[in-house]
Amino acid sequence: MADRVCNNPQVSNFNWDHLRAFLSVARSGRLVAAAKQLKTDHTTVARRITALEQSLNATLFTRSPQGYELTEQGSSILTMVEGMEALALQTIDQVSGDDLSVSGTVRIAAPEGFGSYFLAPRFTGLLEKHPDLNVELIASPNLVSLSKREADLAIVLSRPEGGRLVAKKLTDFELGLFASRDYVDNSAPIKTERDLSNHRFVGYIDDLLYAPELDYAHDVHAGVKTALGSNNLVAQLAATLRDAGLCILPNFIASQYETLRQVLPNQVRLTREFWLIGHADSRNIRRIQTVNAYISECVRAEKGLFALPNSAGTKQA
């Protein structure tokens, strides 16, 4: 059988490094950011983009002081190039992983509370089982874009709509109203929701909310006034532990502190969701599959941690 030879000069001169540069610029919109990701300099990235455009006889980006934006032609090939990237990663994963070992880096974005108080303490077992695996945890999902491949997996508060993403629900979780023991003992009694208007609240800063699901203060009582605001749940918890006021906290965090007291446990109960999402193109990569399954199993194993005590009659947010 005769060897098959490609005589198309465009295909013969195709360079994977040019495609990697295209993907990085398409996702970041900037040469410098793409260069940093590719561990090269921005002039090399620019040269590779130009070479790719010449080989395809197409303009893939519009250039401006604000950065690089995909043209219609660029957008039309983005999905195909992402598919090529996914196939390359899966091929490397399969060839290099014949011994069924798990290696490489998996980056996870998660809400600061879930990331810091649930995920981080539970990764030890995974890392001991897979010593060649590296996990990067970004405990604030608004800092990265999954669509730009700035993370491999993300835990979010609602199911995403659109995009090449695979989503599965991890769990419902309940939130209640909490305060320190000293705050409760030394402040005006709280017997009904109307009493809440006489108390300080610790909560989010309204115009810095990164997800609408976090806007739950007014679900508790219309008269809630935030005396101490922070865009970070860990900071809110620290202030609450030091008697700053009342705070809405998830049970999987509040239950870890004996000095916290639940206020109006039968009246104030909110429910939210955690979803685990990843890229459709990379879901078959072994290291990502492994971390995905591990997170899901950790949540299943400790399902009760996400519900408030005596959860009958939960108030839906």
C-alpha cells in the first residue's frame, strides 16, 4: 500500500505552537497574558499568531489598545482548535498513563467558604494516594473564568447556562443565622424576626456580590442593616466570632465552632446549591476525572454536614 503524502502546503506547514498561541490569546485577549501562560515572550506569541493567519489566509483577531478580539473567522475555528487541544491532552494522558497513575496539575475554583472550610482540609487523602498529582485551589470563583480555561473545575452556586460545560449538582446546603455566645448573652433578646432590626449584622457588601445567590440578607428580614460588610465569608466569620453581630452562615462552617449560637433556628433557614462544573472537552482526562470523583465522594460521605439541625420546615430562599 502506497504511503499517503499530504501535498497541501497549508497543512504541511501547520504548527501546533501556533495553535496554542491562538488559544491562549483567544482566552485571555492579551499577548502578555498569553505569553505568561505559554512561558515565552509576547513578541513570539505575536509572531505565531501572524504565521497562523498567513497559513490560513485569514484574519483571526482584531487588534486594538484594549487587546485582541476574535473575528468571525477566528470564532469559527475556536471550537475546532479546542477540540484538537482536548484530543491532544487525552492522547498524552492515555499514552503516559498506561500504569494507571494520576499525575499533573488540576486547578479548582470554589467559593471561599466551601474551598477553605470543606475542600482544603480533605485533599490530604487524595494527595497521599496520588503523589504525582498537584492540586491548585482558588478559594474565590469570581477570580477565574472557566470558559477561558483558567481553571479545570469549579464549584458554583447555580447551574451554568450555555457553553461547553458539564455540570452536576453536588448538594443542597442550608444556612442559618448565627452569632457568638457572648453577643447573644449580652444583647437584646431575639424572640421573633421583628427583633432583628435592633441588632448589628455582618454580611456581604451589596455592590460586590459575585453571585445573586449570596444576596440573602433581606430573605431573613426586611429591616436587616449590615453594620460590618465584607466581600469575603471568612472575614465575616472572623468578625462574628469576635462578637461583631449576627451573620448568615452555612452549617458546614458554623457547626465547627462551639462558641457560635444559632438564632431563630425555626424561622431563619435558607437553602442554596453547590454545582461542580468542568469543560466538556477535558472531562475524560484522568487527573481531572480523579479529582472530580474525589470531590463528589467527599460531599456524599458527609452529606449531613450541609443541613442545619432539625431541618424540617426549611425556609427556601
